[in-house]
Amino acid sequence: MTLQEAEIKLSDLNAKINKLLEERETILKEWNIAFNTENQDNIICVDENIGSSHKLYLINGKSKMLICHLGDYDMKGSLDDYYKRIDTSMHIQNIAGGRDYEIPDYQKNLVYAKAIEIRKDFEVEG
């Protein structure tokens, strides 16, 4: 395979990845709506926005756990970079909070859904 052929294949794969990430956002929005209608534990993800900083908390009754921290600068990159930043921030917050476990997928999905809203709002404002 030549360099040019490899670059074409990489370009095609990157386009597919971007399409899948956009599809993921659509499905996450639908998942979030369905989850909120069936959410018996009343767990929600809340954005505490201060200036260009977004702190995402999972709240269940009186329990409030910082789960992710984003800045407006995180929203300026690609969608792939944005999701990587979210995952990295969740991991950092687990370590900083002394939690040596990963949060369940449904809680991650709550964070992703809230982060999608934040990014969409940022794009509209920007």
C-alpha cells in the first residue's frame, strides 16, 4: 500500500467515525429522554456553569458528586476529541474523589447527554 492509498483509507475511516459519533449523539438524546421517564432513582446530571467552566454533577436526592469538568475550550475541537476529554475528565474526577471504580454506563450516558446539550448551546452562542 502506498502512502497516498493509506491516507485515502484513513480519511474514509475518519469520516465514518465522525458519522458514527453524530449518530451516537442522536441516540444518546433519545436514551436520555427514555431514561428520564423511567428513572426510579431520580438520578440527574446537572451543569454548574461558571463563566467558561462547566462542572457536571450527578445528583441523587441530597447526594451530589462531581463527575466531570469541562471548559469552553474543550468544545472547540472535533467531536471525537470532545468525547475523549469527557472520558479523561471523568477518570480524573474518580481519582481526585478517591473513587477507585468506574461509574456505571447509565451514569456515563447521563454525563454524555448533558455534555451534548452544553456543546450544542455553545455552538449556538458561538
